[in-house]
Amino acid sequence: MKRIGIIRGGISGAYDLSLKTGGAVAQALQEAGFEAIDMLLDKEGVLHIKGVPADMEKAQASVDYVWNALHGEFGEDGGLQKLLDSYGLPYSGSGVISSALAFNKNTAKEYAQNLGIKTPVSMLLMPEEGESVSEMTARIYKTMAPPWVVKPLYGSGSVKTFFAFTPLDLSQIVEEAISHSQPFLVEQYIEGTEVAVGVIEDFRNKRDYVLPVVDVDSPKRGILTNENRKSPYAMNSSRLRADERQRLSDLALSLHKSLGAKDYSQSEFVVDRFGKIWFLEIDTHPELHDGAPFIKALEAVGATLTEFVRSVLEK
């Protein structure tokens, strides 16, 4: 029986979400006939295999393959991938370069633009450059009209994304963003239908299988987090027209291929009231727990997480 290590937890703010994805994947792997071995990475970066502290040599001897269930920093940015490559351990999902490219929202936007996909007007801001909050706010205000979206440069945009509707909102949010001493993006807010589109390689006898477009409900004000996002539809996967859904499917597949993603990915877009499609981000390691958009899309085609993990492992 093939031994599959499920690495979950991690050092990022998405620790709890990673536990949920890891738990769902572990159950699916067992149902698919594999031996599922828990590999918990705690918040301090200590690896535990079956509850016992371990190192990578132990991991190398304990598993044949690693399912990457880490979200956020280290799991999605190429760090884990580089480590596993150095030990010769095969793993699910994209490799070092593709993961790093997708994790950087600015780089992902550039790839989308090169494919002719619209992206919101944006500014990359670096807190270490020494600008005051008022100077930074004024520069944003002169560049783009309200409302604005402020999000971290790295990782999922839904980890902590802020909406600003007035200069005062913007000033307060910029001050908060600067306090983390990390680069961040300010984007023009695009009102419309937010959707997610998953892509799977070698699934159901198709080299490239694009899952149905799934609507994603997000708050329109305040703070957007993973916890307050939801995918409300399953079988009727999107309220958009058929031609809009087809266009979104084509774009998601193009992004997957352009970035060199592997196994699976999920791209997110907004379709505005004029039918224009705007790229938001691509996730090379989307969430796989119950209720996540990727799972909703699988349900829409009568598939299960068990079928999906088996397809990844039996290539």
C-alpha cells in the first residue's frame, strides 16, 4: 500500500484552514485505498509524524509521497516544494517556480496581462521606502478613484483584504498595512460577480479538465478573510451566461498552463455588469475542505474529493 504523508498546519496565518484541508484529504486518501500518514507542521515549524517530533530524514523513510495541504507562507510559495525536492520526495501540486510565481499577486497579474486578461488598476507599495501614511494615501488617491482594495502582496488575497470607500478609510487601512512592514497592493475595486474556476490535469480521461465556474460570495465592505467567504452554489454553479462561463474556463486553463502549474489550480475573477472579466488571483494550492469553491465545483460534476486525490496519485 502506497504511504501518503499529508503535511498540514504550518507557520502561516492559514494554519486552521490547512488543518481542515489536511483532514479532508486524509479521509479521501483512506477511502481511495492509500495509507494516510499525518505530518503536522506546528506553528513553530516543528514537524510531527503521527504525533511524534521528526526530521526530514524520518519523513523520507516514512512516506512514499507527500500531499501538500499547507496554505499560505512556506506551503504555497515554493519553500516546502524546494525542501521536498532536496530530499527526493514527490509531492502534489505545483513545483517551486510555479508556486512562487502564483504566490506573488503582482507577478500573477503580469502573467494574466500577458495573456490579454484585464486586471484592476493597482499600485505596489513598499513600507520600507519611508513614505508617511498621508503621502502614501495621497499618491493612491491621485492614481485611482475610490473605492479601493488593499491586500497583501503574497499569498491568498482572502487572508486579509480590506475595502476602502473614503480617503479616511484608506488612510486607516494603509496605516494598518504599513505596520506589518510587508509590501502590499492597492487595487481599483471592481464591482461584479466574483467566481472561482478550477483546473485539474489528467482527470476523467481528459488531459486538461476545467471544473464548472463557481460563484463566490464575499463581503463588499470591511475585512475579507477566508472565514467569511463562501461558495453558495453547487449544482447550479454560476449565475453567469453560458458564453461568460466558457470564456472564464478558457482563461483559467490559459493561466494554469502559462504559469506552469501542476496537478490542479484555481483562478479567481470578477465579471462586471458590462460582462468584462477581470483577473484577481490564481491559487496553485486551493482549499480542499468541505464548502470550499474547488469542492463545490467537484460536486457540480458529480465528483468527490476521493476521486480527485486518486486521479492525482495514479497518474
